[in-house]
Amino acid sequence: MWPWEHAIVGYLAYSLCSHLVYRRSPGGLEAFAVVFASVLPDIIDKPLAWEFGIFDAGYALGHSVFMAVPLALIVGAITQSAGRPRVGLAFGLGYLLHLPGDVLDTYFRGGQIRFDILLWPVKTVESAGTSPGFVNEFRRLFGQYLARLLAGELPAYRWAQLGLLGIAALVWLYDGAPVVRECLRGCVRIVTSGR
């Protein structure tokens, strides 16, 4: 899955959770935490594999269930002790949803369920070849994605993801545009306190 697709799924899941459990929209810090955590496995693994060659493929430490669960629990404990348990829940939900998202993506793109991408260091993913660097690899993959998108050659799975983008935008607006809302409030406070 692309990072924005992970962010969409993470935000939608946390927004639903926030409305069901807390009966309110996500706050800015919670929205930031869920979006950041939902892309964190890729932020960790892709550069370490594609740019620095530390891992053979972009599925290693950050995508490992052996790191994800303890990290979610540690962040949850820290945020709980800081009096921000919702931020910990948002982080854990975003991070942990990334993993099944990638497993489903391997099924929809390749027709097989690949749990091996979650089992580093017990099971490692083989390299698809030498990577020309993070920027070049991203440019290559995104170029293919964009070309298919513009040509309308996306499978139903990708069209569904684009539909989720529209739904996520509407939900985010319904939630009061968290993060942007807090930034605007902060700017207003700065301007009004300067008078």
C-alpha cells in the first residue's frame, strides 16, 4: 500500500473508534499520531533498504510484528502516564493497521497472502534486485502508479482505495479538520496576543 493509503485507513479507523468509544471527533494530536504511526513502518524500512542497503527489502524491522506490538504497548504506556491515553490508542491503531494492510495489498497485487513480510528477523523477505536508492525507487514506483491512474488502468482494489480517499476527506471535514484546526487556533492566539 502507498503511504497515503495507510494514512487513510488509519485515520478512518481511529475516527470511527473515537466516535464510538469517546463520542467525539479526534483531536489534533490524536489525528497526527494515527497518521504518523500508520506510515511509520515504511518510514523505517524503505529508506533502510532502498537507500542504505541495511535490509534486503522494504519489509523488515518496521513491519515486524515482533517490533510493532511492543512499540504500540510502550507508546501506549508512555501516553497513559502522560495523561494522553487517546494519543497512545491512535498511535497503536495506526501502526498495527499498517501490517494487515500490507498483507492484503500483497494478496490484491500478487494473488498470494504473504505473512513473511511481518516476521523479521525470523523470516526475511528476499530482495527484488539492487535498488537504485530511495528517491529513484520511489520515483519509479510512483511513476508506474500515476501512469496507471491517469490511464484508468487501475484494478477495482485501487479504485476502492481512491473512493476511500474521498470518504476520508469528508470524514476529516466532519471531524472539524483536526491538526489544521489546532494550527489555525494557535495562529489566532499568536496574532491576538500580539496586539
